[in-house]
Amino acid sequence: MTDPAVSITERIVQARSVDPHQANQFEWGSIQWLVSDRLDEGAQMTFGHVEIKPGRKNPRHIHPNCDEVLYLIEGELDHSMNSEIVRLRPGMSLFIPAHAPHDAVNVGNVTARMVVSYSSGDRQTVMLEAGEE
């Protein structure tokens, strides 16, 4: 369990101040984790910043142990879940239940930027097609 006695200032992470080389880089974009059980032992959620380059998509995958919430900050995505596709624009959020196959294609001209949150500190991913996440 996370120690409640740890100072609030010790828990602050500023995405812009973190070395960008710490982000996980992929051919389609990047993921920078800000909160997880790996970063703060006992954390009960995972939270991060994801970018998808224009014209690229992340591989189709599922999260077997947690739900996901995605909030799009910038760009435009065609996000698929199960057999449906929805166009996401800035300010829109999407709830993705555990086990739901999903992926996102950046259909815009700018990098799509979003924050993602998972209902487990130990977010697990199972890839359904070739690629890395």
C-alpha cells in the first residue's frame, strides 16, 4: 500500500519536466507513465500521457485486468472498440472496459495527445496484432 505519510511534494510529477527519453518510444508514438505501481509502489491506478503521430495507429490490444479512460487533448482519432469506430476530437473522453479490443488511428495532421488512466496500478496489455505497446 502507498505510504500516506509521504509528502505531497514527493508525489508531484510534471510531464514536461520529465526527460522525454524516459517515455516509451514506438514507431507510432510514445507513452510516458506518470503514476503506476512500478513508479509508486502500492499505487492503485496507472496514469500517463500518450502521443500518436499523424497517420499512425497503435496496435490492437486488450487490457485483461483493468478498465481504461482516455481523454483527447489535441488531434483527431478514429478509435475502435470491439467492432465499432468513433471519431474523437479534443475534449472528448472514452471509457474502455477490461477485455475490450481497441486501437486508435490518428486521422489528423498533428500529433494526437491524450491522457489515459487505468483502474489498476499494474496495467496489463495483451497485443492482438503485431507491434509494441
